[in-house]
Amino acid sequence: MAQSFITSGGGLASKPCLVVLQSAILQSKVLLGQHGGVVSLLPLPVMPAAYSDDLREKVLAAVDRGEKKSHVSRMFNISRNTLDLWLKRRDATGSASPRRGYHRGPAPKVNNLEAFRAFANAHGHLTQQQMAELWPEPITDVTVGKALRQIGFTRKKRRTATASVMRPSAEPF
């Protein structure tokens, strides 16, 4: 009986090919063959989550008991650098917990959305550039557009467009 293999096009081939499989826990296994086709069943990349506080406490307790850092990092399957960062954070802040409420990027220019909502209702007929010039703080039209999107303001006043309706003809066929 002939063996079948998956090809890069998703079909079956009689010759072996390079097949890359990836499990749900993102550990990959490569099956190497003679043919050059590649099949990737990789899921979309997912942002990693922070380690739990419970794990951090267990790791730091093991280091506090006197176990070697490299042994602890292998035992808990974390990198040595991660362990050193947790120790550094605990020394600096008293806790190895991750930062909470961290917002990456610059702070929003329009802080008070309720005041901006009232401003948008009063000046909604203007362009975003004109609204930016009237706003008390210096902002750009792009910032006005982002704030309008944030408060759900739209120039369209109806949720759906008018439905086109077929009118019956005066004469039947």
C-alpha cells in the first residue's frame, strides 16, 4: 500500500515532503522528507500573557530557600533572565507582580470625553480641521477623528441606508 503525504497546496502526494505541524501549545515538530513542498498549519500569533502571581511567588520562594537560580529556572520552565527581572522588581517595589493598568503609547490628547461629546454636538457641522482649531488645547484633525470615533459620533444619522424596494408594475406580464 502506498503512503500519502500532504503537499504545499493542501493535496496529497506519493512522495514525502517537508511538513510543519504545530500543536495547540505552540510546540513545533518538523517531519523532513525528500520533496521541497511545505505545509504550515500554524495558528495566528497570539500575544503572550503575563506569568501568574502564584507562579512568581513559588519561583521566588524557591530562590529564597537557597536553591540555585539556574536550577529553579529549569524546574519552573522560565528563563534565567525572567527570574532575574522578577528578583529585581521585588527588590525595587516589594512585589514581583506585573504592572497593572499599563497603557502603551502616548496618553490620549482628549482626556474628558464628556466635554468633547458636548463640543461635538455643538460643532458637529464643522470639519475635523475646523473642530481642531476651535478646541481649547492644540490638537490635530486626526486626534479629533479618533475622539469622534471613541464617542461614537458619526455624520450618518441613520443606522441603515434606505432599502430599495421593487415597485409592482402597472401591467401584469
